[in-house]
Amino acid sequence: MPARGTLSDSLRRAEGDVRAAAAMDRSVSCHVTDLGVTFAGRLTGGRIEVHETLEGPPRERAQVRLAMKGDDLLALVDGELHFARAWGSGRVKLEAGLRDLLHLRKLL
């Protein structure tokens, strides 16, 4: 999926506080609800490395968990949808521990 590469490239080019947040080393899952697919991997070194693509919801609990429709994922990556607004409106669901949420807020 080209969107994954675009998102990873954007994170890698980030600077300052955003770069520090993007440089986190955490397990990540992104469940694309309307497609019934989950991408599972790691956020590490400013990149999202997808290790597997699964049918259905995530099988294991990642440290950072996202859920959204495919169109919203593409809109986020293309810069047409602002993450904080999408999260606030419920279009994107984000679950993570408190410490991770504090780091991730720098990306918002």
C-alpha cells in the first residue's frame, strides 16, 4: 500500500519535537475497518515498518493502535484530513498508553 510508505517518509523528515515523537520505538497496528484488514508492525527510527498484513482485526494488542476507514487513511496520508480533527470526530480511533499519547500529541 503506497500510503504506508508516504506516511513513513513524512515521519522520517520531521524535525524537533515531532521528530522525537516519530522516533519512538513502539508496536503499531492499523485496522482498516471497511476493508477488514490490519497492518501490524513497528514505529521505529521515524518509519513505520509493516511486518504483516492480517485479515480482520488485530490478533495481538499493539502499543499504539489505530482504526479507520481506508478512505480516511488515504486522506490523512495525502494531507487532506487533519489527524486531530479526524480523531476528535471519531473518524480515526487511537488507543495507546498515557506516556505514548503524550509523545504522540506532538505529531498532532
